Amino acid sequence: MNTIRILLNGIATFFCAWAGAYLLALDSYFLRGRYQSEFGTLYSGLSLYLLAFSLFFFAAFSASVAIAWQNGSLTMPDPKKLRPDFSHTGKIIVHSWYFALPAFLLLIAAMTSAERMPISAYEAML
């Protein structure tokens, strides 16, 4: 079970880094609303860059946890439990806080700087 956790962190690292690189290649990214289907969120300019860099920091956080588990500098959770205790999750965040904190701050900044607009206005821009 613990080798699966290390492998899943490696996969999460790859996909977060890939998604960040994909967003940097775009001019804008429109995310349709889930509950209000007539509205969506437009990430462009600074908000798009903040979102991409937050994904890069999430990838670095995931990689640092996987490397720490592999080296043994961070204790692995109990292999019999599917979900680790909350105190163990806190230890993981404290161990790699220098990646977790910027990731969350950049994600919050990206969400607050994004534009909310109707889907019809976005389709008219295309």
C-alpha cells in the first residue's frame, strides 16, 4: 500500500506539472460553471499565470512528499489504513510547507483575480 502511495504522488506530480505547462501555452482558459450553467470563470493574463504556477507548486509539493517517503525522512502512514490520520496529514504539510503555502496562496490569488462572465459573452468573443 505504501509503494502505491509513492507511485500516486509521482503520477500527481506529472499531471500537475503537465497541466501547468498546458495553461502557460494558452492565451485564456474558460471554466464553465457547475451549478449556474449560464456563467463561467475566465482565466486570462495574470490569473492564468497564477493558476499555472500554483499547479507547479502543487507538483513540487507532491514530488517532495514522494521523495521524503522514499528516503525515509518522512514517516509513512499505516499501510492498513486507506486514509491516514489527520495528524499525519499535518506532518506532511509541515514537512513541505515551503511548497504548500505558495501553492495555496497562488491558487487563492488566481481565483480572486479571475473574471466571472456569462457563457454567451465568452462565445461571442470566439
